[in-house]
Amino acid sequence: MSDIHAGSAPTPRRRVTIRRQALLRLVAVIVILAVGISLVGYNSFTTRQNREVEQKQSVTRSYYAELLPKVESAWLTQAEQTRSRIEFTRILEEPEAIRWAKLNSFLTAQWEFVEFSDLVILDGGGKVIYRFGAEAHKFGTINELGKSGWYYSAEHRELYRVLAVPLWLGASGQGTLVLFRPLNTSTLKGLLSPELRLYLEAAGSIVAGSHPEAGLTIDAQREGLIPGQPAVIQIRLRWPHDSPQAPTLIVRRDFIESIHVSEFMLRPLVAITMVIVMLWLGLGRWLSRSVRRVESLDAATVSFAGQGSPEQAVPLLAPATSRNDEIGDVAMTLGTMMRRISEREREQRAYLDTLSMLEEAVVELDCSGRIIRASPGWNRLTHRSESLVGLPITQFIHGDDVQTIQRTCTAFQKGEKLQADLRLRLRSDLNHEQWVECRLVAQPGTDNAPAEIRGVLRDITQTYLHEQKITHMALHDALTDLPNRVLLEDRIKIATRMASRAEQRVAVCFLDLDHFKKINDSLGHKAGDRLLVAFANILRSQLRAGDTLARWGGDEFVLLLPGLGGEEDARLVTHKITGALKAPIKIEDGEYAITFSMGVAVYPDDAHEVDSLLTHADRAMFFAKTQGRNQTCFFGEVSDKSGGKRELYIQNKLVEAVSGRRIQAWFQPIVNADDGECLVAEVLARWHDADFGWVSPATFIPIAESTGMINELGHQIWLQALPALVAWRERGRNLRLAINISKRQLFSPRVTEQLVGELALAGLAPSDIVLEITESIALLDVANASERLHGLHRIGFHIAIDDFGTGYSALSQLHEMPVSELKIDISFVRRLHEPAGQSMAQAIIHLAKALAMTTVAEGVEDEVTASKLRSMGVDRLQGDHFAKPMPRGEFENWLFGERH
């Protein structure tokens, strides 16, 4: 050790001793304290003085601001009184030869009692006909003086207030009496208050003063406390007369300080002196106290090293921390260090205790994925009891997900990622897959390279299964569990792309049960549902692998037959289906003979686009119905044989109905689930044809959309509904209207302006309307649909998603749209008696509650269903149990009669 310290030792740096530091700081503190207290004291004195000046100035200004208008009013009253005296004598009605002599005698006798020094009388034309007083004979143009209201005599340096009042001149008619009121020392003395001096300024100079012995030369332009004067406050007030020649009243007030500056500053100086004495008295004990402080440092460190308790060691530092110097800094730092060491030990114990209670698992891995540390939650996740430290994490990951975690660790090693969020499956002996959600974060080392990886893993098995169920629900029909429109159209797109590359054919078949409505009406919806399920099962059993059977809606189904060599392959499948459905369908209530009509369109022979394929298959199916039902028709045959028969039977009739405004607006109530109160009326389109009777909206609405008539049809329904809502509100029912809006209407360029304009003409607001769109519309063009819906929402419209659960919006698009209501699809409501259907409906209700949306269940047909939905938390109900769709008259009878 001596060899290490051999050689030239560094020269110790000269330090400023603690004693010297204390002396310098003490002196500095005394000086700063003295200067600071003096400045604060003086500033307080000046502030107090200024406040007193402002207060007295404000009081004086307010006093004269009220007094001067009263003086003006008194002078005007005196002028009126003088006019009255002159008119009362009737001197001016006498002949001109004697009236002026009499008036002169009268004024000479009376003038000593009048405040006016001069007088002039003008005739009706403004000509001077009489003057009285020395100054009156010097005036030139009297009219200008009367207008300005002021006259200044340069000869006598005296200011006059000129007052003009009308005067009756007898036979000469109406004239003017002009009076001159001098403003001199006596006038100002009449306005004087104690401690004040008054001056009048006119034409840039002082013309009068209440104290002429004090001189008339003053600094008239200042206000407030006048510098260089013995405590004088000056105020300037414009004389209250609207004339540029009006004088300014200057008020000077003696300012007497309530306390002199020397008296005010005496207390701070005494305080400074006492502080200095106390500081000097305490300096003598400084050295002995410093020694005790150093000794306390040693005692505290020994205590903490031996017992590890800051509660016992830190109090020993009290002498050392009594002063803020080097010793105090060391003592404070040492105490902080002791507390932090103890606090970290407690935090570590609490952290470990908390981790042992959490369901989540916290792990630390090295960059190769080997476990360094793991919380007890990791053992619970993996269902292991032994220590898992040192094992690779891939040993616990499902084989299909091992590469995912390996790629993530490699990306961390290369610095390509700093954080990763993953969903993985664990190896599990359970009967189901165990899903976890983990967040991994790279922890940098000393060279910024990842030193380790920390992560949190959470069991999301139930959440994952719930999401899978909702995803399935969004893409499948709730009754038959067949793919719905959304999934079908997606599969058609994939099939046509593959057929295009392989030069194959794809067939799309539209099937519609014949006379299904009669079965529903006679046997009930539940029997009809069972029949649909049985029909779907038979169809499904006849399909090839890769074929798709979807439920289009109601009693309509769609078959997708991909990978065909030609039209003959499609005919083989359709013949097979026809043969399988010739026998009666057996359900628990009996056997039912069912026939169906089917239309087939082939890609690419009949169409290239998905919408066109579906439309052509639908047209072929309709043609099959017109040929007597229970038939299969290909679109090529329809085009060759029938020409425009579909348009002849339905489309042309619909055009005539829309042109003739024969589409009717019907209404169905949406009620509060709790009390049955009608809150909203949904507007529905209904069409009655002379030949076909009532045509189902499921038939004519798609035709209107495909032919472009939907805008005009929807507009007619809209215009019928608005007056109805106005009438109901006038009768005291504050309802809203729920109106379906089609794809074409939503994306129409001027739809917003049209809706708002027609609402304004009806005296309604956008907030009175709920616009219902289906999920399929929202999915057509998410970005544009979201933008259009946000625009409608911003101006006040309420937005509802109709037939919810038949598309993807529950999982992806819903949060992007300004939706306030979810309408649960009727298919889910009808399956409430099944556990799967009930769980699906409950999932939608929970989703709506989480997003603060109102839920509406449609298709409620009995009290059992209504009660079930109420218990599940649905907000509003709609269906035949409350009221069927009705024309306006019947709806009003229901609304105002039977219900109330």
C-alpha cells in the first residue's frame, strides 16, 4: 500500500473553512436582509401613499362629477325664473317706444338679486333688439355665443356661462333671452370644500381661482400627486357642457400623510437590528456545534451498518442536519440513502407479495428466451408447481406458436424491436386450448444492446372464445348456422378470382321456398323456423366439399358452386338437390311437403361482378316462380325466353307505383323496455298492387335498389312521415322517427342538405330523427361510410345499426362510427330459448353497454321473450307483441286511444 502512495502527492486544494463560510454568509444575510426589508418597507409605504392619493382623488372627483351637473341645472332654473319675471311684467307687450325704457328700469331695480351680469334679447330672426349690461354692448354675433354656451372677456379676463331661453315678445312673437353668468372667484368659492382650491382653465390658461392670492400660474396638465409641490393632489374635470369651449375645473387638494416615512420605516429598522444582534449572539456556539455534528455522522453510519434500521440511525443525524453546509449535505444525503435502501427493500418485498397475488404472470427472459425470473402467476398459468427458472420459454408454448416467440426474441436481439404484443397458446393438458396475451419489452444494457426481456402474460382464453363466438355470429345466420350475406359475398369473390385463373365456372343459385308465408301464418314462426332448419340440413347434405350454402334472408337461400367445368356440372348439382327435396320434410310436429323455386347464374357467362351474379340468379328464380313455381331456371334461359318478364311482373309495376306515389308509410312503435312507453316510431315502406296484393318489402326493396328507384321511394316515405311526426307532437307526444336509409341514399351527394332542409320546412330538427343503416352498408366502404355518418351525426341525427350481428362491425368497424343505437337482429331474438342464441344476444348487449349505446330488440312476439330481454338489460323493444306495423290512422288510434 505504501508503494502505491509513493511519489509526489497532489497538493491539497485550499478550502474555505466552514467558519469563514459562516461569517461571510452571516454578513451577506445581514446585508441582504437589511436591504430587502428596507426596500420592502419603502415599497409598502409608497404603495400605501399611492392608495391614499387614489382614494382621495376618487372621492373628490366623484363629488364634483355629481356637483357640476347640479350647478348647471340650478343656473338653467335661474334663467327660466328671470324669463318668467320679465314675461310676468308684460312690459314686452307694450309699444316699442316705451317698453325698452320700462324694461331697463325694471332690470336696474331687480338686477342686484339676479345671478346674471348681462342680458341680450333677440327677435325671432336672431337680431339683437335689446342689450343690458356692460359686456352685452360689446358682443358682436349673439347667435354663436348662444350655441357655444360660453364667452370669455379678454379685457376683464373673466369667463361667462351663456344661457339662452325662449322669451315671448308680445306682438313681435317668440324671441330669445340670452343671459350671461360670470364664473369668477366668488362662483368658485361657492363650490369650495375644506382642504380644496379650485381653478378654471379656458383657452389654455387659468381664468379664475378660488384663492387668487395664491396666484393663477399652476401646472394645470397633471393629475394626482404633483411632484415638487408640498403634498398637493390635483384633479381635472371637464365642465359638464357639450361644447369645445367648455372650461376645465382644476381641483387641488392638500394631501396630509397619515404616517410619515420615517415613522413607517422605524419598525423594519428595529427588526433588522434585533435580527443582527441575535445572529451575532449565536455565532459563538457555532464551533462546538460543528464538532458534535461530525460525531453524529459517525454514530449514524455505525448504527445503520449494524442494525440496518433508518428509524434508529436517521435521528442520530439531527445535530449534523441542523445547518445547511457541507456537513449538513453529507448528513442529508446519508439519511436519504438510508431511507431509500430501506424503502427499496420494502418495495421489493411488497412487489414480490403483489406478484404472488396477481393472476397475470411476470417473467424476465434473457435474449435467447430462457427464463431468468418468474412470478408465481407463471406457475399458475402453466399449471406447474416446481421452479421453472433456467428453462426456455418455448418449452411452455404451443408448437404452432413457437416460431412466433423465437422471431420476437431474435428481433429484440438485433434491435429491430423494443416492444411486442403477442397472442400465444400454451402447452396444456387441459381439454381446450389455453390462450395468453403477452407484452414483451426489451431492457437495454450498458452498451444499449438488449440485456434482458421483461414481459407480462395474461390468460385470455375466455375472452378469445367470446370473440370467436361473436366473429362466428357476425358471419353466420343465427337460426340455421349457415353463412350469411357478408360471408357469402366474400366467398363468391374468392371463388370467381380462382375460377378466372383456372378458366373454370362458378354457379350462384337462388332458392326460395314456395308459399312459405302460408306455413308461417298457419303454424307459427317457431314451426316455420324448424322447417327452415330442416330444409337447410337437407340442402347441406347434398353439396360437394367446397360448396357453400348461405341463408339470404327469410325463406331465401343461396348456393355457391365453385370449380365447375361448365353449366352441365351445375345442372347435375341442382338435379341432385331437387331429387333430395321431393320427399316430405319431417319435423317433430309432422311431415310437410315443400317445393322451392331456384334460379341459377353462371360466372363468367352471365356476369362478372358479385352483385350482378346475385341479381341475375334472383331474376332467374323469380322467373321460375312465374312459370308455376317448383322449378329451376338458369339465367341464360330466362334471357333467351322471357326477355323482360321480371320487369313486366314486378319492376314495371313498382315503377308505376313509385311514379304514382302509391308507396305507403306505415309505422311500428319502439317502446321502453321498463314501462312500455312508446319512444320512437319506425317508418316502414308498404306497397299494395292491384294484381299482386301486398308485395313484401323483401321483394320490392332490392328491386328498387338495383334499379335506382330507392332514392325516390325513400323520399316519398320520408315526406309522408314528417307531417305525421309534427301532428303527433302537436297532440303532446314527443316521439322520434326511425327511418331506414339505403346505400344509394347514404352516398347521395346532397342527402344531408336535402334532409336538413325538409326538416326545417316541417319545423323539426335533425335530433328528432334516428337514421337506421344495416351493417352491410357500413361494410361497403368503411372510410366513406364513416365520414358520411360523422357528418350526419355532427348536425344532430341519431345513428342506429339495423340487423346488428349479421356483419363484421361488432368487432372492427363499430368503434369508428358515431353510432348511438344497436338493433339486435330478429334472428337472435327468435333463438333466445336456445343457450347459444341467448349467449349471442347477451354478448351484443354487453358490447353495447361497454360502448354506451342504446340496445333495441326487434321481432318481440310474446311476453316471455319481452321479459327475457328486459332481464338481459335491453333498453327498448319492438315487435308484434306490442303492435304490428300500421298505417298512420291506425297507429294514431293505437297511440292516442287504446294506449292512453
